[in-house]
Amino acid sequence: MSGPEEHPEIRKARLALEEVNKKIRAYEEEKDRLTKESQLNGGTGVKALGAKNMLAQIDSSPLKEELNKALITAEAAVRIATKKFGGVPVMGSNSEGGGSNEGALWWMNRDLEEKKRRYGPSKQ
């Protein structure tokens, strides 16, 4: 996806979003594991009740905090890249394969907004 003409700031934003995706996968895997464990033996038993308790606390877990930190870092990287290169032609745009970064930045912003809406800190 990333071409040789990609600017380092855009690459940094893309890598930050990939880090967010890793954290989301880890968070969702843990949530699924706890959900399955909480349904063992009809939801009764020590393991099932412990898993239900952990599932209730997952929003304040270190895993969620790491996810929030990654979201904030990615948001900063995407914002910097958008301010610097939003709609500005890529280096060497006169040659073949040149173009604008606008599409890539738009998708990064959209992806980040979706993730923030779903996994970002809850407003109380």
C-alpha cells in the first residue's frame, strides 16, 4: 500500500494506525476469551463468575489504557500529516505514479474516527 514516494510523516501516521489495529485485536481477543469463559457451565462456577467479573472490569484494564494511548498517538500523527500534506502533491508528481496524498490522508482520518468512536474513552 505504501509507495516509494510516501513521505515519512505519512508513513509514521500509517504505522501509528497499524499499532492501533494491533491493540484493538488484542483487546477484542481478550474480550472474546472472557466472554467464552464466562459462559462455561451455564455461567455458574468459579471460573465463569471470575471471567464475568474481569469482563465487567475490562474497560479499566491496562489493555484498554494501552489502546487509548495508541489512539491518541495515532490521532496526533494523522493530524500532523494532514496539516502538512493535505491535498499537497506528492514529491515527483510530474512523473508516472505521482498524485496527491489527499486520498490516503482521508482514509486514515476516517479509519481513526471510526476507531475513536468505537474504542476511544467513553464520555461520562
